[in-house]
Amino acid sequence: MADKYTARVDSDKEQLIQLVGFKIGKEIFGVDILMVQEIIRSAPITYVPNSPEFVEGVINLRGSIIPVIDLRKRLNLHGAGYAKEKDWILILDIAGRVTGFIVDSVTEVIKVEESSIDPPPDILVAGLHSQYIRGVCEIDENLLILLDFNRILLVDEVRKLKSVALTQEVNDAGEQ
């Protein structure tokens, strides 16, 4: 279950994995803490025409143009409890690509025993768009879904994101 992005802490020889917990609606998710560059409150998002539906646009973070994905849309989690003005943005480094992901709230750093992470149920694995679920575990009587952000975007979607960021950089350079 562990990979090169997994933060480990030795505790009585049991491997602990550190995750940043976040919520979308009532669901609790986790991402490996080593992938998280920073967490920010909502930032002004510049919308980019002809971008994929789940791409909200781009933000300028200290001079870097970063694409921002609405994780609710990407994971098809539509439902109640959506308060867009109170969103958080997780800034993640995914294989050298810095990308922002909009989530409803960030909970805390969660330490889980590696052995407590179960593979996703077969019904989830059978779905084409569920390849980004790395595993599930129980936290305080709730299920936490561990996401694999290295697989959350398909290859053609990564190309589109690069195009979105480049288009915005060109537009910003033209305005100066």
C-alpha cells in the first residue's frame, strides 16, 4: 500500500501513514501528506474558456499559474451541503505538476496504521472512473476514502490542464 509519497512514522514497529483529511459533503477523504504543498482558503479563480467541466480555472499563486479542479465535480459527488464561498484549495504536487483541488473543508492530519487500510471494494474497482481510490479505512466510526491523486486525472486530461495553464500564462503576458 505504501509508495514513495507515503509519510511513515515508526510506532511500536507498526507503520503509520500521515494523511491530510478533507471533506466533500459528508464524505471524508485523505491524501498523503507528502503530496500537499499547501492549503489555502478560496482564492480568486480566473475562468478559462473551453476547459473541461471539472476545471474551475486557474489561480495565480505567488507568480505561478496553477490549474484548479473542483474535486466534487471530478468525483461526481453532487449533493447537499455545498457552500462554494467557504471552499478550501489543496495545492498538491502530483508527479511534478502542481494542481489545486477545491474541497469543502480540511479536517486535520490523520495518522492511520498501514495495515488498517483495506483495498477498495470490488464494486468500486469495477468502475472505470474509480481507479483513483487507493483504499478505505475506518476513522472514529466513519469511513475514510484514501485517494490516489497520481491517477485522478487521465492522460488526455493532464494535457488539457497543461493547455489551460499555458493559455492563461500567454493571456497574462499579453496584458502586461
